[in-house]
Amino acid sequence: MITHLRGQLIEKNQSYLIIDCHGVGYHIYISSYTYSYLLAEEEGKEIYIHTYLFIKENKYGLYGFFEKIERKIFSYLISVNGIGPNSAIMLLSCLTPYEIEKSIYKEDIQVFKKVKGIGTKTAKRIIIELKDKISKEIMNNSKKEKNVKFSEKTSVKKEALNALIVLGFSAKESKKVLDDILDKHPEFSIENIIKESLKKL
């Protein structure tokens, strides 16, 4: 599997790129979404692109993506019965990866029907076959965000507590005050937390 390429941009247009990697030219199919990110890239310049090598029976093709999320959505789409790489690229040319994720999660058939060649049956199939997968990803991402926020909050509290102890306040009393402040003002910076704590202590 070819997962990415770094090389000299030889040619580009809305449907494909040609990249030279150490004397070997790669023809890479792309979506309008990826092309929009490469508009400023001049021919002859080195670029980096994520890729997906599609192989099925006697058909094969190399597809390129500016972002990993687009490649992920592409791989999901081609796993749907009746959706080939060309249809997946067309979907990604009309809708962003984020719009596709959101539409699947919300079961919005009308969004997919706006894409040429995608009818009601195909739109329903995309949603039915990918809903569970997309929902799990959204839930996992949500948990990760919550964990990061919890970790940041814990770190801020620890730093503020150490500062208060250095200033001569007891750990027990400081913890109680900090918990109260962070509950009411979770957005406070470390400086504001310490200032507010000093007022109460």
C-alpha cells in the first residue's frame, strides 16, 4: 500500500496530479476539495500528499488527499455497496469530509441527493452502511476532547495549588477554594485563578 508521496509537482488540475518522486512519475486522482488546497502550489515545487492505492480485479488507481480525514472518508465510501472510487471522489468534490460525516450522522439524505448521480437509494445505503462507524468515531472524538479538557483542568489546579502553598497557605484550605473557583469559572487562566484564590484566602 502506498500511503503517501513526497515529490516534485509536475502537473495539476481539478481531477489529477502528476508527481515526480526520484524520477518516477505518479498519476494521482484527486477531488476538488484537495485541489482547492493546492491552488497556491506552483509546478516544480515539492509537495506532500496522502494516498490510497485502489486495487480491484484488473482495475487500479492511486488517489491523493490533502488531509488524512478525506482519505478516511474515501475509504469508508468505497466500502459501501455500489460506491466505487470515482463516485467517492465525486462526493468529496461536492461535499467536504466534514459535511459527509455530519450528513451520515444526522441521516440527512437530501445532502447526498444534491450530488450528481446519487439518488435516494444510494444515499440511504451510504447512511445505513456507515452510520454506526461514523457515530462511534464522533463519540470517541468527543471522549478524547473531554479527557484533554479534564487533563488541562487538573494541570491548572495543580499549578495553582503549588503556588498557593509556596505563598504560605495550607494545602487543604487551598484545594477547597480552588475547587470552588474552577467549578464556577472553568475558563479562568492560571493567573486569574490565583488572584481569585488570594481574595478568598
